[in-house]
Amino acid sequence: MEELGEPLLTVEEAASRLNTGVRFPRRLIAERRIAYVKVGRHVRIPAAALAAYIDSATVSPVQAATRRR
């Protein structure tokens, strides 16, 4: 579970960190692809959950095979 004192981000703050519009994090929430917290009627995304999503979505570069002549 999340630590107490961990920052909770608004959807707008999460979108800013992802450099996207607010529709993208809202879609992640609707599709249950990212953890979130309901505070009354407000939705907050734990900073650790956003970092975990970014880590899981990161694609490592592949070294190109050298061509033989």
C-alpha cells in the first residue's frame, strides 16, 4: 500500500508530468491501467503509481544489427 505522506496528484498534474492532455490519464483510470485514489468525488493518482506506469511503459532501445557487405 502507499506510504502516508506520499504525494497524490490531480489528473491535471499527472497529465502535465506525462506531457499529455487530461484525457489520457482519465482514460488510464477508466481502463484501470493505473492505480488511483478516490477522495470523495475527486480522483487522485499516487506519484508512485504514475512512476510505476511510466516504468512499465518504457521501451528500451534495440541495437541495430550491423549490415555485412
